[in-house]
Amino acid sequence: MLLSRLGGKTGRRQAEHRGEKIAFFGGKGGVGKTTCSAAYAVALASQGYRTLLVSTDPAHSVGDLLEVKAEADPVQVREQLWVREIDPEKASRRYIGEVKGNLKGLADPGLWKEVERQMDFAAASPGADEAALFDEMVSVILSAESQFDRIVFDTAPTGHTLRLLSLPELMGVWVEGMLARRKKTRELHRMLHNVAGVSEEPKDQVQELLERRKNRFASARERLLNPEVTSFYFVLNPERLSILESAKAMALLEKYEVPVGGVIVNRVLPREADGDFLARRRQGEKIYLEEIARRFADLPRTQIPLQPEDIRGLPGVKAIADRLVRNRFGGL
């Protein structure tokens, strides 16, 4: 069977301690990540943790789900629970604006127009939005840690999220390369100053900026790879493509050593559902549920039954949250 060939235990690291500080929820588009991440956040808040639920999905639905107005800044929606939606486009514009501001005072005035043009090209290049979004996420993590006990991220579909989580390593390598080149430039300047008889070397603002970014990325990477701080939870449906995508994603997370905390199998047919059509659907679903149990045997798992109607508002989400608490899922 194709499913078996692609999986089994991957040796993935799962969260070793309960009560992680940061939780990411990801999975294939349309599997119910927003509902599950919101339920997890509500469950944490109900246990007394000051919790921030952050949406990084461009197609924001956290506010719609909870029937509240979510904004770029945290909005309190119930006791101990705040919600925030990050707009990737705005984050990208703000990120490029900050970079331009940092460079404007350092670039030769005669070259500034060309530098600005190159920055605009970079802003439109593939990956620019993700770099900006990652920078925003780092800001959220580093600033919110002192204000909140728990941070829950409702992320975009799997592929986008995995690229985002790989950025600490990739951008760290990029900054290291920039610092190495900057060091060579500084050595050349030092030689020229010595030849000219100038004893005092000017302050290198570019290197200071790069060092600050390097330290931010290092802090983010340290948190993301620490199973006592961060866990990644997969939401999937008992369907072939959902299982396959989750298995591939977990293998990639293992490559980047991001700890996986557990699996939520969402929209499982309830036992009380009747009728010939549902009986046939349940037979097929049973095969996939068994496949999930085999493939993800080394991870905590819980099931969320398919609801008879749309989940709406905090009361609807709380019913799912109560189920997660009863099952002691993840860090609850």
C-alpha cells in the first residue's frame, strides 16, 4: 500500500515535557486547523494560562470562527485569552520599510535610488513575504513571552508553514555569510586607515544590524528546537491525501529537528451516525484510522468527531476544547 511505503515511525522527536510555551498547529488546507488551534487555546485559557492565539494564515478565519474582531494587536476575547491576526502583506511592507530605513543612513546618497530600486525588486521576489512573516513571528515570540504563559499559532497550510519553520536555519546561514563578507570589508578598511595614518576606526553600523538579526534568529531557533518550549501539532482528517501530506511534513520537521507534540484526527464519523451511506463511509474511514494509528504510533493522538452543524463562536469551540482537556492532549 502506498501509505505504508511512505511512512511508519520516522524517529521524530516528540515533546518530552508537558506544558510547552509555544504550540504550532498545521496540516493540509481545509482539515480544521483553525478550529483545533482555537480549541487548544481556549482549553489553555480555561486552565488559567494567559494565552495568545496568533493566526499567520493569509486567509484569516480565527476571528470569524470565534465571532470576534481580531486585529494586528492582541484583542482579549474572554478571560485569559487574547487573539491576534498577522497580515502577511502588511508585515512584508513593514519589514521592507524597516530595512530601507536602516540602509538609508548607511548608503551613499548618490546610490540610494538604485539601492531602493533593488529593495523593491527584493520585496517582490519569492520568499520575501515568508521572510517578513517569520520576522513578525519572531517579534511575537520574543515580546509575548513576557506577557503570556502560552502562545498558540494557527498557521497556513503545511508547505508554507514548513518553509517558515526552516527559515531560522536558512536566514542564520545567510546572515553568517553577510557577516563574513563584512569582516573582509572591515579588514580592507582597516588597512587603508593604517596607510592613511588614521588611528580611529569608524563605527560599523551595518555589522551591528547584522549581529542583532543574527542574535534574533539564534533566539528563535533555540526556542523552536527546544521540546520543552515548542511543539508542532498536526491536524488531519481520516483521508488518504491528508495522511500522506502529514507524513511527509513530519519527515521534514524531523530534518529541521522541530519537535512534534501530537496528532489531532478531526471530523471522524461519530458512532451514532446512521444510514447506508454513512455505514459505507465508516468502513473506508476505519482503514485510514488504522493507518493513522500505525503510522503515528509514537505520538499522542486524539479524535474529534464530525459535528452535526458548523462550529461557531466561543461556546462551539469550547465543546472541542473540553474534549481535548478530557483526553489530556498535548501540553494540557
